[in-house]
Amino acid sequence: MMIATDLPSPVWPIWKKVLFRLFFIYLFFQLSPWNWVARIPVLGYPARCYSKLMDWAVNAANAKFFHVAPVLVPTNGSGDTSFAWAELWLTISLAVIGCIIWSVIDRRRRNYSVLNYWLCLFARYYIATYAFVYGFFKVFALQMAFPSLHQLATPLGDLLPMRLSWLFIGYSTPYQVFSGAAEVLAGLLLLYRRTATLGTFIALGVFINVMVLNLCYDIPVKIFSMQLVLACLFLLANEAGRIWDFFVLNKPAATGSLYAFRYRRKWMRVTRIVLKVAFIIIVVGLQFAYTFNIYKSVHKAAAEQVIRNGVYEVTDFSVDHRSIPMSLSDSLRWQDVIFEDGNGSTKTTDTLF
């Protein structure tokens, strides 16, 4: 391999090699690098084959061992379906089994410095990708919308915990923009070697907050948020010595070597720059443009509404041409109607409905 590296080449202790093998296999499945090029016509075929193989493996493993549910619900808008939990148990099981086999076969290896560099590189860009995706949506206040009139008219006790948290964040546009800006800042810092560690710290703080919200308010993105936090912790664990010296022992931290990687061949250096520019254009530029277009379309649709948003009192209500007078005991008569964003809802005394 025509690659020169400044990475240290010490002899790793056994526990470090075992942990690396375990996390390498688990993160390999989590990061799914083959899915990064799935939309390219030729390269998309392996990704589709892997997806079919994983679907079969998850269902088979669940039927034989995990028994998460008799019939697995595939992933959809919710990231915590029974299929997703069965897939998580399968991934952990494969990581443990693979680690044992790898440790037996490759027990004489001194270290995995080079392989660890590539894993950390993919983890960096994986975290950065979702920091930009979620960050831009929050910057334009699109992920958590301001409470609608329908929601404000709903009794507080009827709201699910997830909806309550969504309304809490959406109520304050400045707070949502601030949280999105923190995610975008983390993504930008992760793109560059010298600021990658700082970006990882910021991303960890942001995604721990997201993970705790998901866990405490039953938001169905628990697995994914925990995986983002795990990826951040993995990157910081690689620099645990420097972090411990600086923050705990008050000692000068050693120069970071995690991303100190050089390429001798010119075509390798050119390829690295081309791929990085492509990532910035696709993930940063196009994602920003996509989110901004959604922002414009939302506000354009609101401006073109025929009926103005508002709560309209029902003064005349008839059924089969028979006028029904206002009565608080009548559970069928409409009391008011809410029109908002092309939708409508009615209020009656029927609390069950």
C-alpha cells in the first residue's frame, strides 16, 4: 500500500485490541458505508443486495433467538419499530461473535492504528452528515413547528409526551434556531482535522441532549440518537489521554495524532480533496438549498390561503335542513371551527371523540 502515515505504531494492550475489534464491527454496520453511494446507478446494486440480506437475517434471528415481536414492523417514520430493535440485537450479537473470531485469528497483531484512522474518518463524516441534516431544519425552524391552533385548542392532558416536547421546542423559534446552529457548527468543525476534536465535543453535547429528550419523552428515534452519541464517544475515546491531561490533570496535552495521515501518491491527495469537496457540495450545499426551498414553499403556501387562519364560532348549525340550537349537552353540534394551513377541525362537547 503506497500510503505513508505519521500515526504512532506502539503495541496495543490486549483489552484495547479487543475493544477496537468489537467497536469496529458494530460501527461498520451502523455507519453502513455502502449506503453512502447507494444512489449511484452501478454502486447501488451492492447496497440493495445488502439490504435484502439484512432483512432476511433480522427476521430469521428474531424468529429463532430474539422474539422481539411475532411479526416485525418494518422501519418507517419511526426509528424504534420492532424491526429496528431486532436489528440492533442482531448487530450487537454479530459484533460480539465477530470480535471473538477476529481475536483468535489475529491475536498477534501489534495494533490497528491505520484501520482505526479510517474508522474514525468515516465516523467523523457520519456524525457531520446528520449534524447538517438536522441542524439546517432547526435553523429554518422547520423540524418543530410553532404550535398550531388545533394543538393549542387541544386539552393539555390529551397530548402525548412526544407531542408535548415538540410543542415546547417549536414554541420558541430562537431556541430551535440556537440548537440548530449548534449542530451546524459541530458539523463544520468536524470537516477539518485541526478542529475535529472540538467539533466532536460540541456534537456530543448536542446529541446527548437529543438522546435524553427521546428517552424521557418517548420520542421514537431512541436507537438512532444513541448510535450518534456512541459514535461521538468512540472518537473522543481515541483521544482520552489528551483529554484527561488537559481537563483533569491540568497538564499540557500532547499533539493530536489521530488524524495525522499523509499520502505519498499525488492521485491519492487529489482524490482526497475531490471527495471532500463533493461531500461539502452534496451534504452541506445541497442540503442547505433543499431545506431553504422547503422554508420558502411553507411560507408561500401560507400567503396564498383563501381562508384566513383562525377560530370561527358556529352560529348556525343544521342537520338535514333542521337548525340545531346551541346546547352544551349536545355532543354532536359544532361549537367552533378552526381553519389553518388548508386544514380544519371542529370542537364539540364529545370528549371521547
